[in-house]
Amino acid sequence: MVRGPRDGAEVPRRAWVVLAVVCVSIFLVVIDASIVNVAFPTIGADLNTTDAVLSWILTAYNVTVASLLLLAGRTADRLGRKRVFLISVGVFTLGSLLCSVAPDATSLIAFRVVQAVGGSAIFPSSLALVLPEFPVERRSMAVGIWSAVAGFGGAVGPSAGALLIELFGWRGIFWATVPFGAAVVVLGRRYLTEARVASENGRLDVIGVPVSVLGVALVLLAVVQAEHWGYTSVRTLTLACVGLVLLPVLVWRSRRHPSPVLDLSLFAVRSFRVATAATIFFGCAFLGGFFLNSLLLQRLWEWPVWKTGLGLSPSPLISVVASWLAGRAADRLGHRWLTAAGCALCVASFSWQFWRVEASPDYVSDFLPAMLMLGAGAGLAITCITAAPLSDLGSEQFAMGNATARTLQQLCYGVGVAAVVALLGTGGAADLARYPRPWIWLICAYGLAGVTMALFFPSGSAAGRAHAAGGAAPKPSSSTGRTRSRRG
């Protein structure tokens, strides 16, 4: 057993092994997403295709992941989290291998969908496997490490991608992940603990499943393609309207079915309800902010891609350290004020840009301070806002709780990027006068996320709230509530 710092909580040694196995899978998924962006020009030239077609390499992946998260979480509870995790890593690895041999753009897009099917189940099942292994006093630390590894993948992805493309061509960015995916499957079979929710033996909701998948997919597809199709085009409005109609149907169906795709009982837990609301605001700023910073360097200051990558790198690198520290601190202090502080730093970052950035480049005085604040703030907030929804849930709710929060997060990521693009306007990225509007959007979204957590999230740590409620904090790897666990 490894004793946790300061609070005396003991962490089983096998918990660290489980966390390591899961973190490798998350690293593969995140680095794959960040690498693909760098490879676009090379893929387009090799496969002789247009930018419009290439955009579907990202769109197909993102829409598939977001639309399948709820189903993946429910499936993990029904069939076993270890089983679903290993299958999902295997599917993701197979998709990577197929992408590396894709003969044309259409095949590459189809194989990216295969990757996405696997990736959609990795997110909800991974934390559901990790968190029961740790005592409640150390779970935020585990999420901090999980988030730091994901942040590191995003930070090194562009550089690693450029190196792989230079050495092996664009196909190398896909086959390079295959041996690591295979290793995760082998190690996971040995070290992960099987667990399923005992009550999840009823009939799957055959109406709720397609409603949830189509509702999320259509809304996100309309959002991410609105720039290309036109915000008021018939296609965009039709998809958005149909999707928005299906989502209330999903809620209605989930209230009546004994085994719903969306577990509405999660929202009865105050910490989950408040943190999920904060996740919505945070998601509307997070990716949109990084996207805007990239546009500023490339379009406004006319930096080349390699220089842009270097200019943006301080933020994710600092975020890695901040995520790790935030996880350790949240176990003692709770998520409330750490999330609020992180969001405040993000607000300060874009406020700094609002007042200091000029059309003529001055990276050190105008942009670097904003990157430092954004890295520290995002690192603090993303760890806490990932752990906070799960902090007061039982182990049987981890998979569905994470899947629900991540679904809303993915939808809001799309909304945030679309909002930045719309507020800049056509060709606006090269005009400094267009930037104040998206900056204000980001400041407001981050601000609302921080205020929501500061005003409404329960105070104290999860362990402190558990003890105050009159119960001892659950021990790691215990068969609590409705969850059945089995080694091997």
C-alpha cells in the first residue's frame, strides 16, 4: 500500500498500475486527435482531395464520439467496464491500423469512424475503472494525473506528428499508435478489475438508444458544419431542429424506461448537477479559445505553422503541471474554489489579449503572459471540472456520470468553436477589429463557469462531505452499492 500525502489515505499499489494502463489509452486517443490536424496538408496532397473533404476526417470522428458516449457508458455498466474498455481499445487500435493503409479519402473517413467508435467507449469506461481503485480522499489526484496525461498528449501531438510525417509520411501517425494500443489490451487483461452494475440486466431501451445517438449527432453535425453549409441554410436548420426535438424526447423516454440511456437520477445529486452546468459554460470556451489563439498567430500575425505551434506550446505544457497539482489540492480543499480560480485565470488571459494584443506582433509582452495564465487556469479547471461531477456519486454511477458530462462537453466544444468562427465573420481572422467579439464570448463563458462553481457547488472535499453525511468514505476496489466486481 502507498500512503497518500498529508491525509494518511492509503492507495493500493495495483491502483497505480490500473491508472497507468488507462492513462496510456487516453494519451493515444488525445495525441491521435492533435496529430491529425498537422497532417492535413500532407494527406490532401497524397490522396489528391480537397479541404472540404478533408474536414470530414475530423467531423466524422468528433460527431461519432459525441453521439455514442451515452450508449458507451450504459453498455459498460451492462456488459462490464473492463470488457468494454478492452474491446474499445482494440477497436480504436484496429481503426488506427486501417487508417494507416487507407487507399483514398473516403476510406480514411470511414476508418476514422471505426476509431471513433472505440474512442467513444474509452472515455466513460476508463475513469470508471480507475476511481474505484482509489480511496475517495485520493480520487481527485487520480483524475489530475489522468488529465495531465491527456494535456501532455495534446501538447506533444503537433511536434510528434510533424516528426512522424517527416520520417514516415502521414500514414506513420496512425500505425505508430498500434503497438501501444495492443500493449494496453494485453496489460489490461491482466491488471484491470471487471465490474458491472448489478441492476443493469433489464432490456435495453430500443427507442432511447437511436433517439440519443441521432439527437446528439444531428445537433453537433449542424453546429460544426454550419460555417461550410451556411448558418441559415436549409440543411443546417433542418438538422439542428430535428436534433433539438429529439433531445427532449430522450429526456421524456428516460423518465419512463426502467433502464434508460440517460440516467436522470444523476441530476438529483447537487455536485453533479452544478458541475455539469459549469461544464456546459466551460466547454463553450475551452476549444474555442485555443482555436482563436491559433487563428490569431497564423492569420493576424501571419506566423507559419511551426512557429504557431511553438507560440502556443507554453499553455498546454503549463496545463500539464497545473492539472497534476490541482488533483492533489482538490483532495484536500475540494473542487469549488480551485475551479473558480482556474476559470478566473482563463478570464484574465483573454482580458489581457483584449487590452494588449495589437496587429503588429509582440509575443513576449502581449501574448506570452496570456498563454501562461491560460495554461495555469485551464490546468486547474479542467481537472476539477472533470472530477467534480463524479465526486459524490457511487461507484455504480461513475461510467454513466462521466459519459453524461462528456457528452454535454463535446456538444459545447462544437458550439464554442462555431461561436468563435461566427463572431469573427468571413475573413475576420486577419482583422484585429473582429477579435473583441470572440474575446468577450470567451470571457463570459469562462466567467459563468467559475461563478456557477463558486456560488452553487458544495463546499469542502468529497471525503469531508461523505464523513459529514454520517458515512465513512468508501474503500478502494470494494463492491459497493449495485456494482459487482471481479478480478481478472
